[in-house]
Amino acid sequence: MRDGLIAELRSHGATIDTSGLATDFGDPEAELSAALDAIALVDRSRLARIVGRGRDLPDLLHRLSTQDVAGLAPGQGAETVLTSPKGRIVERLFVYHLGERGLLLIAAPGRVD
């Protein structure tokens, strides 16, 4: 599927870097105009994604982060920051409540560890 996406992007003039990401389409003004007035596609496949389950997970994330993720209802999401015990930023996360399936945690590329 990824090869098909890259081929499609190239057919529209995209420059693809060595990691397989489109870097530009050669016309910054047209790119901005398309993003503001029409549609933009962003490849986010490299983001780390984890689905967590368990009755205590929302409360644990609430205590480890800067956002009230324990109060999220199914279908809701929130950005948050995980912090160390000293308040240092460990990771920026987006948390999305999947209902009975658990919580989807989305982090920066390569951060699944």
C-alpha cells in the first residue's frame, strides 16, 4: 500500500526523500493554497501508536500527564504531555478513548519504547 501512495504522490509532482516521505510538490504557494482552500494529505504512518487496555489505565495516564485523560468519554481525545516525577517532559501524546477497546496513544515516530 505504501508503494502505491508513493507512486501516486510522485505522479502529482512530489519529491520523495530517502525515508519515503514527500518533502514538497515544487510550488509552496500552491501547496499552501491547496491546504487552506481544498484538501491536504499528510502521511502520519511513522507515528508510534499503542492501544492500552485496563480499568486503571485512564487514572494512571491522568496522574502521569498534564491533561485530564481520565475524564475522556468514548469518542473523545486530548493532547497531553507525559512528565517525569520531577516534572520534566518525557513525551507528548494524543490520547483517544476507543470505548471498550481501550485508549489509543499516539506519540512521535520511533517512541513506542
